Amino acid sequence: MSKTTNKSSIERMWKSYLTTRAVDMRNRIVMHYSQLVHTHAARLSRKLPAQVSYDEICSAAFDGLIEAVEAYDPSRLAKFETFCQQRISGAVMDWLRSLDPQSRTVRTFEKRRMTIKEALGADLEYVPTQADLAKSLDMDIQRYDYLCRLSQLGKEVHFSAMELPDDGRHQGSSHTWDTRDTRAEDPATKVSREVLAEHLTSGLAREERLVLVLYYYEAMTMAEIGAVLDLSESRVSQIHKEILQRLRHRFGTSLCEELVA
């Protein structure tokens, strides 16, 4: 499809959506601009810690793209590409902040509380009370209790700690929290694929890992990957070839089948 035809097509989709606000038309527009999500996610992926996955960034970025489509007003004369970049960035940043359930105030309070508790415990002949700690922190007991409750919100509680005791009166208590959805795909299958991909790509540079993810999991072409990573198509092809040569040397000739399994 030529650029002219593509431009005409997206203009028709926008005209239809702005008139009808139909969800299916909105989704078509989102898919049209999905390349912006992959570009933004790939760039962020190279800057963020390894535990933040490319797929997670993409998911948050798509939320931002959907919001941008729904909020876009062409009468303000801003290009949609420029407008949506801000929404995508904002959605990803909001998601990253949501990973930490505690505010800076609560974290600072908890850090000071533990430091003072240790200091008082060393000076006193008894364990300091809540009132002792609140006084040392120069706050009233109500404020102290409130911040203590907030600080507990970010701490994990495993379901196993909430199970009923196995005293013979509660049959099958070890399955109390089994909420498996029999209609869904077994999550172990997805996890095993992720573990396999992680194992196969361990030791690769971040850029090399992205080339494999975008090519084998996102089904993007070498040219599309080059656009996302700001590299030429020939350079992406060269990186891909070098990666496979190194990995085949480590794991054998069935590598490609393992990556896309």
C-alpha cells in the first residue's frame, strides 16, 4: 500500500470514528498506530531495569494509545503522532509508578521508624512502645498509627499464610485459594516459554535481545525492527545473523524452533 493510499485510509477511519465513536473503528485506528507503541517500548526497554519486560511496557503503552485516540481533537491542529506520544509516555510512567504501592512519605516514615526503633531498643531496657516511637518521631499517636497502616499495604501476604490449620476438621484446606480458570490457557505453558527464551538469550546485549523478541515474538520485519531501534535494515539483519551463529554454537541447530515454540 502506498503512503498516499495509507494516508487516505487513516483519514477515512478518523472521520468515521469521530462521527460514530464506534469501538471497532477505534481499535482499527489503534492498530494502525501500533508501530508507535513498539518504538516507544523498545527505546524504554533499553533504559529500564531488566526485570521490566518489553511486553509489560507495550501493554502500558497500548493503554496510552487507546486513551490518545479517544481524547484526540483534530480541531486543535496538533498532529496525532505528536499528541499520542505524550499520552503513551504518561501511561508508561503511571504504570511504572504503580509498581511501588507506597508513597515517598510512607517510605521515609518507615525508614525513620525502623532506625529510631533500633536506637531506642539499644538504649532502653525494654522494647519501645508505639507511644515511645511516635514521641521520638515528633508526631501524635494518631498520625503514627495511620502511617504504620499505610506502610503495611505494600507488603506481601502469601495465600499459604491464610490457609486454615490442617487439624483434621478442614478437609482439603490446602486448596482453599485455588482459583484456577479451567477455560484459560495453562499459565505454566507461558511461563515455560518465557523461561526458555530467557535461558536462550542470557548473555546477549539488550539490543540483541530486542532484535530476537521483535522478530520472533512480535513478527516484525527487519525493516520495521530497524525503524524501532534506529538502525538500518542491513544492520539488523547482520545482528540477527551473528546472534543465531553464536546461539547455534551454544544450543544446536533447533534454535529457531525453540524461540518461537
